[in-house]
Amino acid sequence: MFKQEDLRELAAYRAQAPILSVYLNVGPAERTTDEYKLALREMLKQAEGFAAPEDMAAVERFFDHEYDWSGRGVAVFSCAKEGFWRAYSLAVPVASGVTVARKPYIWPLATLVDAYGSYLVVLIDRQEARLLLFGMGELQVSDGYVGEEVRKFKRGRGSSGGAGRRGGAPISSRREEEVAQRNIREAARATERFCQQHKPQRLIIAGAEPTVAQFREALPKALQRKVIGSFSADMNAPEPEIRERSLEILQRVEEERKAALVEAVFTAAAKGRGGVIRLADTLGAAHEGRIQTLVIARDYHRPGYQCRNCAYITDQFLEICPFCGGEFVEIPDAAEALVTKVIEDGGKVEVVDDHPKIAEFGVGALLRY
Ligand SMILES: [Zn+2]
């Protein structure tokens, strides 16, 4: 499984030959293995002419014979010419895609580490708390707190119900409430200690209202700010259910982050400072090595031209290169060449699904200066 150190190693790697980077979403159980393999072959077709045939063959071999189809996603990097091969099974969902560049295309993985790297799910009720620390969708550590039993205190002499209906809260239910509140405060303290030790980036609270809200209130402010959502669950909910429900919340947070990134690009571009939109302007910024974060719609492709001499990419036909006077060759996909250029220059690439603005303009970027 994938670890943070793997990301650092991948980020530092640079090859003299093109590296084939492949991401495949494999779950959960939406399609058969053969359907995934078919989707993979379709994707690899897009890399024909860019990727080395031996890398394509290595990837197909991996999915045919080695991969056990566990997890929710797979990331594979191959540069057979340099003997470079890495494959990671991921317990979190990833968008499928193929990229060819002299550096591994790591941004989807970096995004996964940000989004799913380390999060704590706290299952809470009026007596106890279960703490489940996940890393990249896998359970890492679990702990718990069990408080005093919130039992039904005897309601007066030989009575069987009815006591609570007489105006005001009966003493018995007030005592129950006190025990529950103390348990919740203790559970919050146990959570704080756990967080000091394990330092999760995010918190999700699971349980029933109003206990969830009371527990949240009992947390220190710094931890409250890390709470990204809650869902209702039983104290004995099985771990796969807790994992799935929390992944839904994390996915929503990730979508919101991407939407905010797109907004930032358009705002910067509108101000004419720190941002560009549209392919022509984005290609110009890329040529100057100014792209910090490229935002591109999934499946955006445009034919274009590339200077034989200085590698300038454009979507306009020009007789000679405005930068060096060199000659142009036609390339099948200027958008793909742009992604490669940004990756090789050390910029981030974020592929965005279903955002109306990016769908309209195709690409945009935040600039370094
Ligand atoms: Zn040129």
C-alpha cells in the first residue's frame, strides 16, 4: 500500500526517457475485472505514440497477472528503459487516467495524501467512544473510551413508568443526563490525548444527535476546526461501513476544494494577476515556466503545434516560432503536451470533473509570479 515516503521518492525521480503513469479506479465492485481491463486498454490507446511500447506491455502484464484487484484504485509508473517500475494499490478512490512525461505524474497521489492521508473517525454515544484512525482509507490505530453506564435510575417506589410525565424533569432522568454529559466530556478528553499522539489532519464524528453535537462542543476549539462532517451510526457499526461513510464525506470535501481552486483561477485571471484561462494563454504561461497549478478538464484534448527548436506549444498555426524563429510540427494533443510540460517544470496538475467553468474553457492555471 501507498505511503507518504513513496510520494517523496516519486516526486524526486526524473528520467531521461518518458515515464508512463497510469491510474485506474477499480471499485467498489462496480464492474467486472474484464471491464476494468477493457477500460485500461482504451486508456492506454491514448498514450500510443507517446509511451514506450515496453511500458504499455509492462502495465498490461501487471493487470493481467500480478494485481490482485484489491482496494479502490491503482497507480502504476513505468520506465522500462531505466528499469523503473512502481505499482501501488490504493484503499481510496482515484480517477482513471494515463500520462506520459519524464517525471512520474504524482499529483493525483499527492491530492489523495492531502485528502485521505490521516483522519480520525470518532464513534460516540452517551457512554463510550470508539476512535478509529485511518490513513489513505486503511485503519491504522484504534482506541476507545468507556465511561460509566448510563443506566435507568430507579424511578421512585415500585413505579413502572409514568414518573417522567409529571411536570419537570424527574430526578432520575437528571442523574442519567449528568452521567452522560460527564462521559461525553471524558470522551472528548480521550480524543484530545489521542490526537496529540497521532495528529490526524481531519476529524469525522459518527453517532446520533444530539450526542454528536454535544461531543463536538466538548472538544477543544483547535479540534473542532478539524471536524469536516458527521454521520449517524451505531456504536457497533462494522469497520467497512464506517470507512465507506467517512470516504463519502472526504470525497465531498475534496470536490469542494477543487471547486474553490477553479474559482481562485478564474478570479486571478479576471484580475489579470496570478492566473490565466483558455488554452492559448495557458500555453504561453507554460512556455515561460510560470505555471504553479494547472487546472484541466478531464478528457480535454486539442490538436496543436510545437516548435521543433524550443518546444513552444501553441494551438494556433504559425509560420515561424515567435520565440526562436524555429519551425512548427503538428501535434495531436496540445493539452497533453501542456500537462507534460507543467509536470516536467515541477508544477502541479489538477484534473477537474464536472465543473461548468473548466468544462467551458478547458484549462486555466495559477501562476508562480
Ligand atoms: Zn521556438
